[in-house]
Amino acid sequence: ESMSPEERIGQLFLVNFRGTNINSDSQIYDLIVNHHVGGVVLTASNDNFADEPNTVSGANQLINSLQTIEWDSASQGISGNTSRNAYVPLFIGISQDGDAAPHDQILSGLTPLPDAMAIGATWNTELAKQVGSVLGSELSALGFNLLLGPAFDVAESPNPSSVSDLGTQVFGGDPFWAGEMGRAYVTGLHTGSNNRMVVIAKHFPGRGSSDRLPEEEVATVRKTLDQLKQ
């Protein structure tokens, strides 16, 4: 309620930026301080991560610095603006799907984890939960609080020749078990991060099938997503 209309609008935006420069003359600094964006997403393609062996430490330092900009802007007013903004910590997001490049953004310094299909092939929800817990714990320790993933689509009709094919990013081809493995994985993410990680399932519905999914399968996945929201 203390937010201005401009601040409320800014909170709706999740942005990215190139490089690691967040000085007062950078675009990301301006977006945080003057336009009150809700958060940022860090990606390897935008060169947001340093080369090894400084990848993890550099990511942690960058995230802390971004959050400090938001804090300073709210607590004391900066960039020549004496009025204080409402303090809302930034969402710091990443997509980290496992099995290294191109599906991982951080390629060194974290525990190497399998992709979703390798996890699904075990038919063991406890293992899915364990993998999610490791990822949630490590990303949270770096300062990430938003994960874009996992994929909740179903590989009903795999087509490797198609650019839209999700390949090994999905848990499998059975809607029920893809939902069960995905649910366990998300539970692990929440547990590992001590409930400090917002998880956004992606690529649903339809990319995993050349035809429209049957209504009963759509209902199954929707039910799983509704349960996760609760």
C-alpha cells in the first residue's frame, strides 16, 4: 500500500541485462532505482557469469550487489532522488535444467545434476526430490530466489528434428508419471531452499506433442499444477 503507481507497475517487470556492470551509469541500475523493476534473470548468453573458477563467487557477488542497489534505493534514496522507494527485494531468476550446456546457465562450481528425462527414467520420486533439493540448496545459497523450470510438458510424440522438441528437458512421456516426478522435484527445490525459492513450471502445454493432448491428459497435468500451487 505504500507503493506509488509507478512502483507497482515496475514490480510487474522481470528483466535481463548484458554483462556484469551494475554501476550507477548502467541500464540495470536505472531500471532498479528509477523504474522499480520486480527482478532480473541471469543467463549465460548475456555474459552475466564469470569464467571458472570464479563463476560461483562472481554470481553470488553480482546478486548481492543487485539486492544492495534495491536496499539503498529504498533506505536512503540514491541517484539524486531524496524520496525513498518502498523496499521490495528483487526476484533473481535463473533457468538451470541439468546436464550442462545448453540447458544450464552456471556450468561450473555447482553439483553436476542429471536432466529431467534421466530422473524420470528412474521412476523414483524420492530421487527426483533429492535432485531438486540439491539444486534448491545451491541456488538459494548463491542468492537466487526464482527458478524458471522444470519443464512440465509431456514427451508424448518426440521429434528430435523439430526445433520445438524439448528432448531430455521433460520427465517422460506418461502424463501421470511426468506429473508425479515433477511434483517431487519441485518439493525438493522448496525443501532444499528452505522455502526461499519460487518455482515456475514451464513449456506447458503442447510442445511435447505434435497433436493436441487428449482432454484427460490435460486434466491430469492441470491437477498436478493446482496441487503444486497449494
